[in-house]
Amino acid sequence: MTEETLSGQTGRCMCGAVGFTADEVPVKFGVCHCEMCRRWTGSALLGVTIPEGKIVWTGEENIARLQSSAWAERAWCSKCGTGLYFRVTMESAYSGSFELPIGLFDNADGFEMTHEIFIDQKPHSFAYAGTGRKLMTRQDCVEKFGLLDEK
Ligand SMILES: [Zn+2]
Ligand SMILES: [Zn+2]
């Protein structure tokens, strides 16, 4: 079964110093409520996973990066601070791909929220509408991804 994807999707940071065109963008995306994503975004990371090599950046010199944990980095626009991506850097089945906030896309419609992870770390004050999504707790994620021995 091949997943539905979008091609030629463009997007940018708030100030426009960093832009991108992405192919093989999955329609399905997930939400991460982990403590780091919560602090990084101020709420939750609504991220779509784009395979390595399927994204072309403009203004790449304006991308600032931080190794935010032993296994992943986060990047943002050094001019305006917009969060650009989360990426697993540690050697694993998940390394290389970019987790891009869907809010960066020029057309952020057409996506479907299919899963929420670290659901047990979501603040009680809000919840996304709708049902039928796959929900995973922190413990589920530790077992599935096997990456997160800290936090
Ligand atoms: Zn910017
Ligand atoms: Zn997270």
C-alpha cells in the first residue's frame, strides 16, 4: 500500500529568509506533545515527515541548528526564529527525514491528522477535535522507537 503524497509543496518561515520546495509530502501527519516539542513550539508539534532528499531549501545559510538531544536536532530561521524542522541525527531507521511543521506550508490545507504521540504529556487545557486518531503514550513511543532513554 502506498501512502498518498503531495508534490511540489512550497513553504517558508515567517520572514521569508528560508524557503523550501518538498516532494513526497505525506498527506497524513502527526502531533507530538512531548515536553521538548511543547516548549519548542509553545503548544505541540504538528509535523509531517518528509524523506531525506525530497526537500530543497532556499536561504539555507539562514538555517540555525541545535543538537537538542542525543539523537535529534532542531532547526530554525536565524533571522525570525520560526521553527523549521526536527530531525533524527542518530543512526536509526528514522534518521535523515525531516519533521516539518505543517504551518510552514503556503497551502497548509489538504493534510490529515492521523496520530498523536506523547499524548499523556499533553496539557489538559486543550485537545484537537475529531476522533479515530492513533494515540501513543510516552511509554508506547519508547517501545516503538527505542531511541528515547532520557526523558
Ligand atoms: Zn525567517
Ligand atoms: Zn516531540
